[in-house]
Amino acid sequence: MKNRYFFSASTLLLITILSLVPAREFPQVDARFADKWAHWVMYAAATLVIGIEQGLRKPVRRWHIRIMRIAVFTSLWGALMEVCQATLTTTRSGDAMDAAANTFGAACGATLLFFLYRQFPRLRDTP
């Protein structure tokens, strides 16, 4: 059986792996707030991937509520990853600012989804 949400599941799996591998595996970047930008990009991308894949699979009329649910889900996933870093790993630590960057990324991804759903009715309208 084919996974209907292959890209969504793959994106969340990749984020989970990147969140839980030892931090020494990543190269050091000397840019200010590079870590927060990485969190922002990952969760904005996750929100976009999930929203686009869901829209192509199952269009609905109340698309704005769907987008909000996706954003809340990815924000909660980000918070869960921070809790897992703090409790399940010895080389990573959970950080409230990282969770905030995750949430901000999910909100920005949701904003982009609003524009995409508005521009492409195929994503939002039931046949």
C-alpha cells in the first residue's frame, strides 16, 4: 500500500532525526542566530509540505481551519522535539527560544499556505 502522505511523513522524520542526533555531527557556523534560522526554515518547510500534500490529497471548503491545524500540529511537533532533546539525549538541550523559532517558522509557513490556497483553488475546493 502506498503511503498517501509520503512527503509529509518524510519531512517530519527528517526533522526528528536532525533534532535528536548529537550536535557535534553538525558543522559550526559563525553566523548570528544561525541555529534559530535553521529551526525557522525546517518548520516553515514542514508546514508547507504538509499543507500542499494535504490540499492535493483531500480538498475541503474550510481550508483556513485546515491551515491553522497544520500550523498548530507542526508547532507542537517542534515543542515535542525540544522536550525530547532535553530528556532523551545527552548531547542536546531543549531550548525555549528554539521552540519559539519552530513556532514562528510554522506560522510563516501557514501564511504562505494561505496565499497558495488562495491562488490555487485546486488545493482548497471540494470537487
